[in-house]
Amino acid sequence: MDRNYSRAKKLARRVDIIGVGMSDLGLVTETPSLLNMTTRELWTWAAAEAIADAGVVASDIEALFVGNMIGEFTEGQYHLAYVLSQWTGLSMGNDAWRPAVRVDGACASSSHAIRSAVFAVASGAYDIVLAGGVEISNASWTWQAPGEPRRMSNTERVKAIYGHYDQGWELPNMAMLDHSLSQWLIAYAKHYGLSIEALYDILDARIISNYENGTRNPRAYWNRSLASVAHETGFDDVREFLRSPQNAPTCWPMRQWDGPRRCDGAAALVICAAEALPQSKARPVHYLGTGSALQSSAISRKMYTQPFIVEAGREAFAMAGISPEAVDVVEMYDYGPAEYLIPLEDLGVFERGAIGSALLSGQTLYSGSKPVNPSGGTSCGVVAGTVGSISAVHVVQQLRGQAGANQVNPPPKIGLIYDCGGGRDAVVHLLAA
């Protein structure tokens, strides 16, 4: 039997996002608004906001899809979804609870949860569901002291996070993501003939762009001015600070401030069949398409381009029936600079070799011609396993014109979300106002 695997896939019926919500981002061991919270409280915060934003009630939700990456390590909790179904209030009224499933795809866990939810609604199995992600990435607690999380040691955190590597090959050979991403950068610079100084100009511009955007995001974990940080360290010039020993390379050419700022949090979306849209205050955002592809590791033949990202983008744009040129705003997982520069070009949002000049000319600022990470991106807070749902909340708010101080003007019409797990598991979502 012949099968045409290259045909453009379509959703069987139109799907909308009608509600979004998220917790503050921070540390449950330090941030006042999150202090001593577990995944249950974090998730309930985000879910309650999303349900209220949609103008529905918990009893309207037919199923739950939640992304979570390392709950076994932080809380000793397997089978998290059934707990969250109860905490969300998804009672069926007869001592039964709505079905719920936890989805794991490393840092892309919540994006896979969103995809699963969209497919469930598009198939007709459900009309209205809740999807998103929740994670505590920096603390742990036990059943003996559930209200007293303690900050994880770096050894504990590495053990938890690095569970996404192939334990039979990559981990024994120390094939870590930072090492691979450094090779992405080196290959990119070599391919486009960039000197190390020219590369650092681009890396500095990315950091400055993210932090400038993030200062306007009240829910970011880190929204301080980079200029103020530099000044406190004795530098009047931000770029001099970024080139100083205080920002020494961690995995050359990546430096300390090039990396993400890990934190805890949750985000949720109410996803609904357009034909079953409830009478509510909700302003629906249309889910146009999605794509996903894998790679056997974070290493590719050319390194300055990643086939799994190209394929994920191709699938998403084909499903949506639009071109990359139509994208007005991007929220993306940029664990490091390589996962900012290369995906934006592999997805076609910027032309090959053009992202550097776009950064240097301010195009990626929330006020620029092609805003990227108006929320501040992972520089201002990354929650492992929850990145995609947080990005989706920000994009929905942008498309609605409800993004507050970092609102893109005029409000964008098409938004792209890029998420990635372990440098080898790409997920793309395309949304429209």
C-alpha cells in the first residue's frame, strides 16, 4: 500500500485557544509570591487564571494534558496528572475525575502536551480541554516535609536535568548539550566567516535584546536592567561588562550571561473546538498548525543548520498554510545563543546569515520590526518542561493586544512558538489573531 508521507497534514476541525494563565516565575525557595509552593499550587494558580480568562468553569473541562520533566527528582512524584486533575477541580460529580495525562519531552514537555491536546480536540474526542506545564527546577521536598522545599545542590539538579540524555551512550561519553551548542556556534561563525569579535557582537546583541524586552515583563523571574547590573559591577558600558572576566566562558565560546536563568513556574491554556466555542468573554486565538521532529543527538552533519528544526518548521507551516514571512512575533526557547540564532534561520523567520544584523539593528526588540522574545526569553527565566506553554501564553496575549508594557504595536496577527527538548526534539506552534 502506497503512503504519501509528504502530503501537508491538516487539523480535522478548527481549534482555538480561549484562555491563558500563568504563575509568576521565580524560585519556590526565595521568591515571595512562590514561597514554599509545590507543583500543585503552581499549577492551580496557572489553571485557575486560564479557566477564568476563558470565561468557563472547571466542570466544562473534559481532559487535562500537562507537561512535566523532572517531578520524580524534585518531589518524588510519578503519576502527577491524576493529582493535578483533582487540584484543578475536574470532578465528574460521582467520585470520578476527568482523565489526565502527563507528557514528557524534556524541556519541550509542555509543547508536546499542547500538541496532544490540540489533536484530541481536532479529532472530535473532546470539545474543550486544559493543557500546559508545571515544573520545580531548582528545589526538592519529600513527603516528610511537603511544605518545606529546599534548594537543590548543583549535583542534584544536574542529575535531574541530565536525565534527558541517552543514558547508555551520551552520558557515559559526556556528550552534553552545552558542548554540542558550542559546536553549533563555532560552525555558524565559520560558515558565515565571522571573527570571534564579530560573533561576540552578535551574542552581546542577543543578551541585550532579551533583557531589554524582559524589563517590561512583570512576571519574568529576572527583569532588571542590564545596565544597572553592569554599573553595580563597576562598568559604565554594558558591552564591556559582557566581555569582562565576570562573564567568563563556560563552554567556549558561550559565556555565563549567554545561558538561561533557571526558575520554577507553571502555565496553562484552555483549548476548544471552534464549533463548540462557549458563550463567554473569551477572545479566541486560532491554532493554525504545529510541527515536530527529532534528531538522534544535538550533533548534525553541518552544525550551523539543524535538520530536525527545519523539518518541524516545514510541517507546521504546511499545516497552517502560511509562509515564514507571515510571522509577526516569535517566542522561543533559547537555552543559549545557538538555539536562538540557528532556529530563527532554520525556521525561515530570518534569511540565512541575517539574524546577526537583525539583532545589531534592534529588529528583535519588542519595538522592532520582527520582535523575538518580547517576554525576555530564557534569559529572564526558563522553567524546564514548561517553556512552550509559557511562550504560548505570551503569544496569545500579544495577538490579543493584551501584553502590557511589552506589547508589540500594532498588535501582531501571526505568532510562532518554538520549543526544543535536549537540543534534539523540536516543536513549533503557529497561532493567529
